[in-house]
Amino acid sequence: MTRTRPGLVHPTHISETMSNHYPTTPPPGPVNRPPASSMIERLPRGFSARANLLAFVVIGFFGTIAYAFASLGRYVHFGFWRLVWVAAWCVIGLIAAIACALLCTYLRKRGHRAQAGGNASSGKLYAIVTIAVGVIGTVVIVVSGVYGIAVARDFAEGPHTMKVTSCQLTQKAHYKPSDNHSKVIDYYDNHFAMTLEDGTTRTLTLETESSDDLAKEGGISAIIYETCKARSGATSLTVDVYSHSWIVVDARVE
């Protein structure tokens, strides 16, 4: 038998009263949230380790080759080996374009797989990168194709003799940062604007480490450099050139 003393409230009555007083608002306490693992699964995972490794290898390989050939081009300015150097650039560009096509195929498959697995964010990321790689590959193949056709024609036809009636030299310095936060000259672009007998103007651009490297090299370099610098304007310079890629084979003042 249960007794209730005057002035005291039975605990059952208290719990019923509180539940009636808060019909919709839950009592203070921990809020039910989805587990952290399920939230992480909803975030975009990005590329797989295999895709990242493949991209790193491709970029590193072609970046190293491009840097090596660009450095070599500072020392090979004229003649047959300059034509070979340009042809090598075109071949590297062709290989790079093929690599971009293969990479696009791989990324597209990964994107479709991600979409099929319900990961829309990763699928969209794969699609964006695929488009970017495709654009880069298209630009590379077009540039390589244009120069490649010119080089192929020069290999087939050989050099032509042309008369230069006017020549002007302009130099542009390119800078790089140094350890003391000052600018240091990295290299020079030497632009030779040559006007031919038929009135057309062709520009020859040579990259050197210093402003007078061409004069120090002697031979064809010194002849063109001294003629276009000292006699800026009218001149009587005769050159043998690969006319399509405009690579000078020989030069003489007559």
C-alpha cells in the first residue's frame, strides 16, 4: 500500500507533469547527429592515388625533357642542327599530345566509374580535368603540327639563298628573383628583324645568357650580330636559310 504525505508530490507525477509541459522540445542532452564516418564519406574524395601518380610521372617526365631541350637551344642557333633541334621539339610535342589523349581516356573512365558509384563530386572533378587536359593536348598538337610541317619541308627542300636589304637588332632582358630579393638577368632575347628583297620581313629570335654572347661565338653569330647592330637599317647581308622554319645556315656581307 502506497501512502502520499501532504505537501509531497509523487515522483511519477513529476515525470508526467514534465512530459506534458514539454510536448515538442526534447530535454537537454546530446543531440542525435550522423556519425563522423558517414559525413566523411559524403565529401568528394578527388583523384585516386594511381591517377595522382600517373599525372606526376607524366608532368615530371615531359617537364624534364622540355627543360633540357630549352637549355640546349641556347647554344644551337644556326644550321642543320638547329633544324634537328626544332624537329625534336615537334616530336616531343607529338608524344605529349598522345600522352594527353591517353590520360583523357583514363580520366574519363575513372569519372564514369565514380558517377556509377554515386560519387557525383569526384565524377565532376574528373570531367573538368579531362577537358583541361584535352585543351592542352589540342594546343600542343596544333603547334607541333604547324612547326613539324615547316621542318619537314625544309628537310626536303634544303636551304635557300636570300638577300637582306635591311636588318635591325633589339634585345630584351628577362629577369629572375635572387636570394637577396633583387632581380637578376636570366637571359636575353635577341630579335633580328630582316627585310628581304621582295619587301617581306622575317624575324629571327635567338636566346642567349648575356647580351654579347653572339659576338663572342664568332662565325655566323658574330656576322649577323655585328651587321645588324652596327649597321642597323640598310645593309647588304646575304643569308642561306631554311625558308619555312627560318633557320639561318650561313651569312656573309657582300
